[in-house]
Amino acid sequence: MGRTLSPRDRTLPLAAHADEAVGRLRVALVYVVLMAVLWATVVDDLLAAWLATLPLAEGATTLTLYSPYDWLDTRWTAVGLLALLSSLPVLGWQAWRFAHPGLLPSERTWLATYIAVGGVLTLGLILLIWGWVFPRMISAAEVAVTIEGVGLHYDVVALFQMALAMSWLLLLVALAVLALALARMLGLVADDPLDIMRIRIHFVSVVLLWVVTPEVFSGLFLPTSLLLVCTTEWSAGRLPVPSSGRGRPPTSVLDAEGGVHRVGLVCCGCAGACPQPQIERAPETVGLLPTAALCLSFAQQETVVERAVREGWTDVCITGCDGTPLPYRLKRALDNRGVNVTGLDRLSGPRTGGGLNAEATELADRVDLSRARRAWSPAAMRRAQLAALSNADSGAIPPTLVFVPTSGALPWGEELAQNEVLLAGTGFVPEGLDFTVRHAE
């Protein structure tokens, strides 16, 4: 299976992507460094103000520094944390601009929502934890361990590391739940526990937890990782998931050689020139995707590629044309996924002549649409037409079936006569049929 390539993306060498990534990373790092310089001038006052909010025991020696070098590390850690928080808009914007061209529509929605909501959630959780949750924990712990005659002393570095570890844990849980919930809502994650998107989210979360876990709490990394993954799955699984608006997915069918095919029928209106087929007449095994003007709409082209990727399409069948006029970028994207492109070419002309009743007209439409059920070869499409004819009421079949085995469409200027039905498409002409057959070539 080929690599995924969005119609919006361009084929560039790896060095070009690396150069762009380095350039955007350079801009982000410069901004982070500038923020760090600004925060370094006020970090001592901020730490003093935060420590003053903690409900510590009374006494001049309540707060103690057991290691001056650790205090320097704490100060610079606080500077780095504040600089990163201040740089979230720039970091998010650079990440969005770098990833945007190669993402499919639902992936762009996921990333944009995650950056926006995740940034607000990060700031809110940091303020909540450091301003309200941690002071309440200190107060509760002080009440629980009070021993008569024993004084209380607090290591400033340990307090900061504990608050920092709590912040990272709760923040990673919240961001992982948000990422998984958004992915489920947008259909990026299936129910399979080994779904690649689910594994990516958990892997990144666990790696980040390992990076930010203070050395003093390194022994808690394994149970904390399990807690992180289990909490993420449990929380995201409890959130409501709206029904998918993608349309009907295809059903896997086998060809004569035992190969598996999943066909998507793209019902293109060709900018109003080709009527949309009635959905109930389409084969039940094909996936359905209505479009207004596939060749003219970038968004609709991306939707086709996304449906092909998410639902594992092996064949795409276009109702309006035979697939030849499709834009190069769309055919390139589908070819990179190994997807075969064909079409019903209904825009080339009517499938019935005059004088047919409603029942016969519906039958002719069903027979023509049945080709999409086996869209991987002309011979398979012809067999699908014959199967649709054999399952129909013989009384509804018009007396004359027209075949054009070479070109698949009527010659220029020729029209169907009364009570004739065109079995469009190239391929063999069956023998021994119970009704009249005419060759149009």
C-alpha cells in the first residue's frame, strides 16, 4: 500500500521538509529564549509570591533550602516552564503551518481543535493546580501529620518538584483525553485497541511523562504510566461520540481470484450536468459519497481521499465520468494509496430509449449502477450487469439490450431506439440471453 498523499500536498525531498522544520523551529526557539529572558528577571518574586500562598506551619524556619544547587535548578525550571507557557501560541501556529499541507480534512480539524483547546486547557490547569489544588493538598497533609512536640520544616525544592510533577501528570492526562476524544469524534480512531492513532497518542503521552518525571519520583514512573493510559481510555470512552457524517461505508467483496475489494461510489453531479442517482438503487456493498463537482472542489477531492484512507477503499467508481478527467492531484493521491479509479460515464448519454415504463426505467438504472459493485475490471463490471438482469423480473426486461463492447458508449450522433436499454461499458458480449441483443458498433 502506498503512502498517503493529500491532494493539497506537494512531493518534496526529505531535505526540503527538514529545512522547513528547522526554520520554523528556529523561530519558535528564538521566541522561547526571549520569553525566558523576560521571565528570568521576575522569577524570584513569582516564586516568593507562590510560596506565600501556601498554608505552611508558622515559624521563621519553616521553609528550608537543603541544597542551593537544586534551588538554582528549580529557578531555571520555573523560567523554562513560564517561557513555554508564554510561547504556546507561537509554537502552536508553527506546528499548524508545518503540518497543514499534508493533512486530510479531519486531521486538520483534529489538529486545529487540539491546539486551540489544548492551549487554553493547559493554561487553565496550570493556574488551577498551582493556585488552588496544591495549597489545599499542603493544608490537608499538614493536618494529617501533625505530631505534638514535633516541628514542621518544608524543603522548598521538594515542594516545587511535587507541584511540578502533579502539574505534568494532570496536564498529560487532560491532553491525552482531549486528543483521544477528538480523534474518536472525527473518526480517526477505530474500536480496535491496536489502532495506530490510539497507539501514537499513548506512546507520545508516556514518553512525555518519562521526560518530565523528576528524578526523585522516578520509581513511580511505571505505575503512573499505567494510570495515565487507563485513565485516558476510560475518560475518552465515556464521552459521547456523534454519528459519522461520512456516509455509508463499503463492504468487502471477493473477486474471481479471491482478492478483497472495497469499492467507493462517488456520486458526482458534474456541476449540475449529471443527475445524482437514487441511493436506494445503488448496490448495497459499495460505499457512497455524493459530491456536487469533484473536479472543481478541492474540499471534495480531499474528502474522497480521506474516505479512501479511512475505509480502506481499493476501487473508486465515479458516476458522472469514466475517471479520466479527474484532476492530476486527485489521481496522484489515489494512486499513492494503490486505489483503482474507474467510472460509469453516465454523463455520456442516457441509458434508455423512449417508450419505457417506470418499472423498466428503474431496472435499467439499477443494472447500470450495478457495475460499481465490481468496479475493478470491465469484465467484472459486465458480470455485475448480467447478475442484476438475472435477478430481475423477466417481464420488466425490455426486448432489446444494446452493447458497445469496444468503446462502452454509443457512437457520436447515434441514439437509442424505443424500448432499448444500453448496457454501458466495454467488455465481452454474453451469449444465450433470453432477449434481443444489438451491437451498436
